[in-house]
Amino acid sequence: MKKAILIIQCPDQKGIVAEVSQFLYAYQGNILEVDQHVDEEMGMFFMRAAWELDSFSLHKEEIAERFQAEVGKRFQMEFKLHFNFPKPRMAIFVSKLSHCLFDILGRHHAGQLEVDIPLVVSNHESLRDIVEAFRIPFHHIPVTPETKAAAEANQLELMKAHEVDFVVLGRYMQILSPEFIAHFPHRIINIHHSFLPAFVGAKPYHAAFERGVKIIGATAHYVTEELDAGPIIEQEVARVRHHNTISELVQIGQDVEKVVLSKAIKYHLDRKVLAFKNKTVIFY
Amino acid sequence: MKKAILIIQCPDQKGIVAEVSQFLYAYQGNILEVDQHVDEEMGMFFMRAAWELDSFSLHKEEIAERFQAEVGKRFQMEFKLHFNFPKPRMAIFVSKLSHCLFDILGRHHAGQLEVDIPLVVSNHESLRDIVEAFRIPFHHIPVTPETKAAAEANQLELMKAHEVDFVVLGRYMQILSPEFIAHFPHRIINIHHSFLPAFVGAKPYHAAFERGVKIIGATAHYVTEELDAGPIIEQEVARVRHHNTISELVQIGQDVEKVVLSKAIKYHLDRKVLAFKNKTVIFY
Amino acid sequence: MKKAILIIQCPDQKGIVAEVSQFLYAYQGNILEVDQHVDEEMGMFFMRAAWELDSFSLHKEEIAERFQAEVGKRFQMEFKLHFNFPKPRMAIFVSKLSHCLFDILGRHHAGQLEVDIPLVVSNHESLRDIVEAFRIPFHHIPVTPETKAAAEANQLELMKAHEVDFVVLGRYMQILSPEFIAHFPHRIINIHHSFLPAFVGAKPYHAAFERGVKIIGATAHYVTEELDAGPIIEQEVARVRHHNTISELVQIGQDVEKVVLSKAIKYHLDRKVLAFKNKTVIFY
Amino acid sequence: MKKAILIIQCPDQKGIVAEVSQFLYAYQGNILEVDQHVDEEMGMFFMRAAWELDSFSLHKEEIAERFQAEVGKRFQMEFKLHFNFPKPRMAIFVSKLSHCLFDILGRHHAGQLEVDIPLVVSNHESLRDIVEAFRIPFHHIPVTPETKAAAEANQLELMKAHEVDFVVLGRYMQILSPEFIAHFPHRIINIHHSFLPAFVGAKPYHAAFERGVKIIGATAHYVTEELDAGPIIEQEVARVRHHNTISELVQIGQDVEKVVLSKAIKYHLDRKVLAFKNKTVIFY
């Protein structure tokens, strides 16, 4: 089914739901999903509406302009209009750890992710075979402190050439530069292997072991300039015990990481994530 | 803040959200929450809208009639209009186990439940002291096979005299008659001490022990004529191990029971539960 | 590190831990793990002890006999002696669904499962490519009501030829005959896509949808003659909501299934599962 | 059933389990539970053994000395010997929030906690009525910066007079002085309303709201001089969403707090917690 999805944010005021839904109704839109959220602290209104496109009397290309003229302007809305076609294009960046990558490829192979994966980029060679078994091109771009700038330039060119919409860091062990990040605002999803804000930075499983926590976790978030501080999309945890070694924490944690990352990708694909300042609204 | 809450169900069709929100907007309603759900299998539409009453230009008493005339009739809606005042009145039925009762009384004492509790009814005397310490009247109505009909008549009189809106069975160890249930359709909440539909009936913890399950649970549901088969409001589980005795299962389970029951009461009070056929829509 | 693992069951009586640990100590065994469980209902004692083999003064081949003579006989023990080498050999049976299979292959590829996988057997061709990308032989053995007996004979021959120790049914959509099962007592692990004993049999996600449950689950168990009734090894659940379609329940459930199955495999490989009558003791 | 419980820690070496269990067997001890843990990093061995006292041939008063002479000395053990009688004596410190207090009192009333509660201490009057309804003495000791030292002296006197074994801080909003803490090493249990080490210090729910986390939690730990940094006994979490206000986070969190605190009390009472350096071993 062809769908349109409208994501709106604006200062809170009366009549928004009425006017938006009236607009869709006026052009024969059959609303499939509608969600709204008022952030009272910030005085902001957030809304997401999805409707069937086939019966809609406005042409795909006219919708944004009409909506701006008839509704958006009056409420000072910032809005984005998405369609569920063509499929978005996602690049995956990995290093040596395979659990997130395989989990994504497995779901994609099973038809559960409505996305195209034009390429996988890695700073190591080791995962090439499996990626290519899934018939996805694999690009090995080594990164050293000296070559980092050139490597990122190379990566950006590939993103452009493959018309990549968003990037998933599936345990990619390199820190992206602010310049790279600026090309994909709220369009780079990272999985951090701790329950943020606990254990920011490197080696969170070691830190969790030292502190003697009884629960570990993982956090999927959009990447911003500040390390591990971007808007959180999803989190999950798992119980651990005193007898678990660091290596067992790593294995238990990886099961959490892959599930959390895949959920975040799904929310992002379904246009269910609204990021505003440093938080997210997730309409699931 | 004074609020009105509208709960709607009708056959699914275009324009419902638009017309309902337009109605509220036309009379200056500031929408606080709006949720909708389409059950595609049944072709049914469900909606819940809450708005501020102070700025609303219709009088409290006019709303239902006007809504029916202007919107409801056209879409063949069944709807209920609620206000968050006066507080609903809840009776609690218990036997000897205290964990659910104390949990509810504790929350009520802490101001977390917007409800009046005019009485607690029990077929035993044992919990009188604590109930009365919370300054709530305690009625001891013994029940035997012979006195059951009379006891229920007595209970119903009390319900009427205290203008009880709904009944909570906090581990009340008696089965209510269809006649009693008929007085409170979808207004009796029971906590069953298993993860339904597993272990229907008596002694679910014994059955769980026998089967060697690794997880136990509890289910809050509306009471209908068929035992343990009413619409499920909430469920939760807890992990158990091979070394747990039945008595430990009971204790672990009771922690789940009390949390699940209190959640169900809260959803019911906030008018977030829409029961239809044998299922519930919960807008949390 | 080379390890020996002793699994014991016997009628409960005094002195068992003392005598077993004294036996290991007498021959210079460095105990790594020791766990015990008394089932008071059945009057049974269960124990698991693991120790380093390098410093042990008994030869690998002598241990069982000496233990029987010095300890086992006296306490009427049934015991099994395992070593963590050579690796056990596991066959995976699948149909068309890939999520469990890919999850296992991914873990194996990452070096997290101490097991050899000599073959994957399927009644369909569709998963051959990926399996072979992991360099594991794939055997397509179609099964129809007419060919079932021949197919099982074929499968059993393969099991024998590949010296398979245990079989994992990773959503294998065929019911194995009692004859097949008899070859692998408590050595066939199945994943059932519900929280047993809820929703036994086919189409549990449909049944869960119909009943309107708020939580779904999955169960890994040893296969016995009675369908879905064997000893439960592991269970896990996930929360669902009224708006989830059956197809969403399936996806949410698959995430649970694959994690539960892989945990069960890990417990089995680590010799942490003691199955007795229809229950398991799991020393994790 | 009268039980003895032995808690041991010593440098790891061969033969400990054998010698300890042999000691118990030699004096006719029927072992009920035995658990051990080796911390390989620290080279430390931890053990807990519980046995029936009735059939034990050593007198209660002799056990410690004999054990030290026959086993402890040789392995340089630090050990503690506990009995499950008389019941330990627990003081509860609270401020105005009632959820943890009521939860503990409810369990105690239901006979689930093997403990005497000689008194509740509060810096406010507000919870007196309910505490006294449970027939437990309530002591109001106001605390201001000026009177803090005197108040603590008063509290310590009460602890002494009532022979208090350990103290539970059930959301007690005062920081205890190092002097007070020194009287109860690893015998003061605090509940912190966050998933430590995330959100140390005051107002963790506000901090969680600001950061936009998707999961909140609570942590029960032993109190040490460093704020919120003592050994963690138990942790649990709950899922939250973007629409939850801070006041909703508080309510959701309180359900977690009370369950976690009661679990920690139960582990402590059952002598299942071994605290070493800044971590705990929990034999549950």
C-alpha cells in the first residue's frame, strides 16, 4: 500500500489536530495512523499522520505546497513529508564485530526491513565474505589517524554515489568527524554498548564489571557532535550476575545491542522518530 | 484541571478524526490527548479524546447531546462521555491475602489514585485493622455455599448505598454469580495469578511448578461470565528458577500481581481502556 | 582450558557434596564450578561439578570407573561425565524461516558457540545460499506425508554419518516421529513460538492475537513424544499492544525465539541442563 | 527449621569445598544449600553453606571455634556464622514518601520477612498513623543542619537500645554522617531512585527526563562513605516513553524502588549477600 507520512512540529495551540485532519479529509485521505504529543515544558506540539495515497485526490508532488499554504503557514509549522516509496537507502558501517551486521542482514533477507542496502563499509576486511553472500557490495576503507580525513572523503563520495539516505553504525569503532556528521543530521544511528548515560565512552562492559552492576544495557541514538550524547532512540537491558566475566558481559550485551539497533532502524524507517533538541518522540 | 474524555467506537470510515476534532475545536476545546485505533479485522474504529473543560464553550450537560447530533449520528457512533470529576467510587473485595489490598491503599494514601474508596468488603475479618487504619469502612460478609445468594444481595445493596462505580477483586477467593456480574459490565476488575491463558482456574502456582516453567505471571482482566476469560487489561511476568519452591513462586508472583492490578486500576480510572468483544484497546 | 564436567543425580542423603568434592580433591582436581539442587518433593539430589583436567592426577579414561567405585556406587548415583573436548557436533533442522538459523550461524561464526556444525538439514531449498556462505554443508530432504518415513531414515543416516550428538530444530515445521526422537533422548532442542503451556500447537501467534494477550513469548524445550510437552529449558517474553497485527506479533516474537533458542543451546553445550522427568534443573 | 549459615571468603586454593563439606558431614550436618564463587581477577574464593541445625552434633556455640581450628585457619578464611534465629532486628528510616515503607510493612504483616522491626525513625510526623496501625513504634526525630549531630546521636542511642542489627533507608532524605555509617558497616541498605551509576545524586528523575532516556531504574546498595557508590545489591528497571511527565516517571519509578528494596532486604536477611570491596556476590 502506498502511504504518505506527515511529520509536524510547531508551537502548541488550539485547532491543530482539527485542521490537519480536515485537510486530509478534504482531499479524500484515509487516515491510517495519527499520533500527537504536546511537550508542555517547551510549549511544542508534535504530530505524525499517515494516510493512503491511492485514494488521495492531491498529486504526490502537490501535497507539501498545498499543506503549507492551507495549514502549515498559519500554525508556523515545520513539517516533513515522506512516502513509503521508493525505499530509503541505508549504508552500514562496521569494524570487526559481526553481531549487529548479521542481525540486520538477516532481517533484510527475511523481508522485514523496507530498505535498500547499497553497501557495507568497513575499516577491516574480515566480514567481506558473509556480506557478499547476501549479495551486498562490501567496501574496505582502512582508517588510521593519518588517513582519517581521506578515508572520510572517500566514504562521503560513496554515500553520494549510492544516494545513501542514512547511515547505521553497527559497532563501527571509529569516531566520525563533525564534518561527516553534518552531512547526515539525525540520519546517523549508532549503537552504544551501555545503558546511557551510564558508562559513556570506551570499554563500557569493563566499567560495568568494575562497578558491579546487576543489569547492563545498550542504547541506540542519533549521532551528534558530542560523543554518546545524541538523542536516544531506544534502550534495552539484560540481567547479569556476580559470576559473569567481562567476556560473558560482552556476549550478553551483544544480544541486547543487536535487538536495540534493529528496533531503532525500524522506527527510523517507519518515520516514527521525531528528534527535537536532545530528545526523541517515538510514536510506536 | 477539569477534563472531559470522549470514548468512541464505530464502523471504520473516512473523516472521523477530522469531524471529531473539528467539533472540539469549534467549541474552543483544547485537546490534551487524542488516540485512535483501527481494527482492520473487525472494520471498527476506536478513539479517545481528552480536552480541557474550563475553556470549552459548551456546558458540561449539553456536550453529549450536541455531539450526538453533530457527529455521532452520522457515523453511527457508540460513545461515552466522562469527566474527571467527581471522582469515581471503587469498592475493593478481598479475602485473606493482603498484598493487593495494601498496595492499593498505599497508593491511595499517597494521592496517586484519583478515586474514592467508600468501602472494603471481605469474607474474612482478618484485614479489618489495617483497612480501618486507612480510615476506610470495612464490611465483613461471610460467604458459604448456603449463604452465597444472600451475601451477594447484601453486597449489591452496599454497592448501591455507596454509589459504587466499579469493583476491584484484590484476590477475592469467591466466584461471583452471573447476576452480580451483570450489574457491573466491564466494571469488575480481577487479578488472576497466572499468565493467562496459561493455568486457568485454581492453584496456578502449583500448576506452574508442576510444568517447570521458567517464567510466571499475572493477569488483570474484566470479569465476565466465563471464568478467567474476560478481556485482558494488563499482564506482567517474573523469572523463576528450578530451586524456587511453590511458596517462593507465590511470593514472587504476588509482587507481579499487585503491580499489574494497580496498573489496570489506573488505566480504568484514566478512561484509557476500551473493551470490545473479548479484547481491550489500551491508550497509554 | 581442558575441563571435565560431572553431572550427578541420586536419592537425597547426607554427605554427597563432601564425598564428591573429596574425590576431586584427592586427585588434585581444581574445582571451577560446583552447583547442587535438592528437589524435596521427589527426594532427589542433583549436582554439577566442573574441574580443570590438566592438573588432575587421574587419566581421562579412568575417571568414570574410579568415581563409580569410590563414590557413585555408595550413593546409588546416576552420573554422566563430559569433557569440553572434542567439541560436540550439532545438526540444525530448518524449514523456510531464517531468523533462528542465521542467529546460530552468526554466533558460531563469531566464535561464541563451542560446537561443530557438520550440516544443516532442510525440507526446503531456500536457505542453501547463506548456509553455504558460512561453509556449512546443506542437505535438502523434502518431506511429504508419503515420504516422511523415508526422509527420516535418510536424516538418521546423515546424523550417524556425521556423528551428530544433538539436533536443534530452528523452526523446523515437521513433527518428528517417536522413532526419530528415541534416537536422541533429551538431545533434540525445539523452539516453540509461544509461552508454553499457553498456545500449544500450531499458529500460536494467531491464538495470542485472538485472546488479546499483552505479552507473547517463546519456549525452548527438549522434544519428547508428546507434542510441545517436553522439559522446558528456557523461556522469554515480549510486550505487545492492541495495535500490533498478527504479522507484527510474528516479528516481535521472532526476536524472542532466536534469543531463547540460542540460550538453550548454550546451556546444553555447557552441560548446565539436567533434565529429570518433565522438568529441568539449569545451573546458570 | 533451625538453620546455620556459614559465609566464607579466602584466597582461592584447592580443596576448600571438600574440606568445608567434609567438616559439616563429619558432624552430621545435612547441607541445604551450598554455593561458591571464584573471583579470578582478585584470586578470591567465596562460599555460602546452609545446613540443618537439629541433627548437627556440634553445639551452636562450639561451631565457630571448631570450624576455625579444623578448617578456617588452614585456608586463612574470614568467615561469619549466622543462625536463622533469633530473628534479626531491622530499623527503618523514612521521610515523607510512603511507598517503600508500606511495602515493607505489608510484607512483614503477611509473614514474608523473617525479621523483627522494633522501630521506624522519621524526620517527619506524617507517616506515624499507618506505622502505628501496624503496631510498630514510630520515632519522630527532626533533622536540620544545626541539629543533625544531636539527631544522629539520638538515633544511635535508639539503635543501641533496640539492639538493631541493620538499618533500611526507605527513601530517607538525609545523608548519614561517616560516623553513623561506621557503626553499621555493610549493614545499612539504601534505595537510590536511579539505575546507578547513571544519575548519581539528587533529583535523578528530573535528570532522566532531561536526558530523554527510554528506561528508568532503581538501585539498592549498602551505604558507604562515598555517596551512592556503595556495593550494589539489586537493580531493576522500567520502560518509559516520551509522553511521561516527571511526575509520571516518579510514580513508575516508585514501583521499581519498592520491589528492588524489598528484594535486597530479603537477600540480606537470608544471608545471601557477600560484599567484598565495592561489589557483591549474591547467591540467589
